[in-house]
Amino acid sequence: MANKAVLEGGPGDLPERIVPVPAPGEDLKVPHRGGYEHFRGTSRTQEGPEGRLPVYEWWERTEIAE
């Protein structure tokens, strides 16, 4: 089973708030609206339908170079 995390913050129109995590301790980069939303792991967890998951918090957006 893939590790998953809960995304907190960032754009309100992100299609998913529970996403796969590449590896524990790595930042997440989510493609969204012509750029990337960047999330960093926190020490917090959140209980949900898929069990207790780590919380990743939004910290910046970068644009995709054309």
C-alpha cells in the first residue's frame, strides 16, 4: 500500500487533498493550473477515512517554464 498524506493550505480548488507521498521526509510537488504547489511535511497527523495520515502544509507555488 502506498503511503499517503493530507494536504493543508494552498489553493482551495486542488482536486485531491489526500495524495500519495513519494517517500517519508520528502517534499510534495503537485501539478496545478500551469504550475506546481509545494507542500512540506509537518509533525502533525490527521485522522480520516483512510486512517491516521501525516499532514503536509503548503509553502509555495512555482510556475512551469514555457
